[in-house]
Amino acid sequence: MQIFGVASSKGGVGKTTLTVNLCASLASLGYKVLAIDANLTTPHFASHLGYKLAPYTLHHVLKDQIELKYAIYPSFNFYFIPGSLSVEDIVGTEPERLKESLNSIKDFDLVFIDCAPGLGKEALAGLESSENVLIVTTPEHPSLLDALKTYKIASLLGKNVVGIVLNRVRKLSKVEREKIYKLLDFKVVAEIPEDKNFEKALKYNLPLVFYKPQSKAAVAIKNLAFKLVGRKLISKTWVERLIEWLTK
Ligand SMILES: Nc1ncnc2c1ncn2[C@@H]1O[C@H](COP(=O)(O)OP(=O)(O)OP(=O)(O)O)[C@@H](O)[C@H]1O
Ligand SMILES: [Mg+2]
């Protein structure tokens, strides 16, 4: 079992969106995948999948009220542990319990922790519970600086930082791209373009890799998913796809 944390100290850069899509992509490859919403104050993972209320959540686990296995739900081709949407449930949760509670998970190939933003207790608990860390940033300067900070902290915690995912990339000039890559010390593992389809996919509660599997953003995420497990995505050209469709 491998545990990946998806982190950023800056909020709203696309951690949850990326986690949902990586899980769906890797599950499509046959891996048994579990996602954990470790954003305890503002959990959104379940709502990306169209779930509103879950009787048992990570909050109950971190309050030692239930065993972790009772908070696992199936969705699409993978599994997830949601957070509670109730404010009352935040009181008394101990984020430090997360790492220990993961010891009871045995039958998954890959676990993804959708970390909380910031560098507080809950964000650190997500990082500490991960073996491998993916850092997400958008191309704006404040976000890039925060990504570097998260990188440093994850490294100090002894984590294997897989790299930085540059998300919501609009057209960049060569000079702009060079500047960003230099600032990030060439640690970028994937670039995901800005794509309006993310918004539409979210409206239909679908991972983008299912809603628009051939979009550039979906292909970029699938490429990253393959990279995480050491495989290579062989992308079909539109001619190959047309022939496949005609001969179906
Ligand atoms: N590449 C992209 N192109 C366009 N929109 C995107 C892209 N990535 C994410 N988004 C949108 O950005 C918004 C925030 O994404 P998301 O909730 O995944 O961020 P987050 O980092 O998990 O936020 P938080 O820090 O609050 O947990 C969502 O509306 C999502 O659809
Ligand atoms: Mg999130």
C-alpha cells in the first residue's frame, strides 16, 4: 500500500479536484484506491462526488467513536472516507490520530489524502500521515511561494515529495514558464491547463476524467496518475480514436 498526500498551504488551488481525478484514473487501471478527506474544517471531497450526508465520517474516527473501516464508502470505481459537514463534529477531533488510524487499512493498493490547506495542525496531520507528497499550486506568485513552503515542510518531515503540480495553467509565454520553473527549482511533475469543463464536471458530480476523458486537462491528470505508479500513458491520436469508433 502506498500513501500519497495531496497538499498546498494555499487554499483553493485544486487539491480536491486533482485527488478525485487521480483516484478515478488509478482505479480505472485496476488499483484499489481509497481517498481520505483530511480537510477537517471545510471538507468538500464528498460533495465533488455528489454525496451530501454521511452517517460515519473521518471526524468520528478522529474522535475515537468508530473504527476507520466503518467510514469507508464506495463511489464510482474507488472508495472514500468523507469528513463531516456538521460544525459540532469538529469539536473534539484530534487530527494527530489520523496517522495511527491508517494502520488499520490493509486491503487498498493506493491511498490518497486530500490535505487541508494552511500549515496548521490538520494540514500537518495530512502530511505526516503520507509517505509521498504531491504539492499543488496555481501559476500566481503567492501560490508559488506557498508551494515552496509546503515543499520545504514536507521534506523536513522526511516525506518523499513526488513534485509540484502546476494547476490552472493558462497561456504562458516561454519567459513566464521559465521563470516559474526556475522559482520552483524545476520540481514540476505535471501541468494541468485551466479548463471550464472542471466546473461542468463538478455540476454533474463527475470526475473530469470520466466527463471529458479526452480533454487536455484529463489527459494531463491521467499522465500524472500513470507517473505515480511508474507507468506510461499511451495516448491515442484522434485518427486512431476515429478508426476505433468506426470499427466498433
Ligand atoms: N485546472 C482547472 N481549471 C479550472 N478550474 C479548476 C481547475 N482545477 C480546479 N478548478 C476549480 O477550482 C475550484 C477549487 O478547486 P478545489 O476545491 O479542488 O481546490 P482545493 O485546493 O481543494 O481547495 P481547498 O483548499 O479549499 O480544499 C473548483 O471550483 C474547481 O472546479
Ligand atoms: Mg479541497
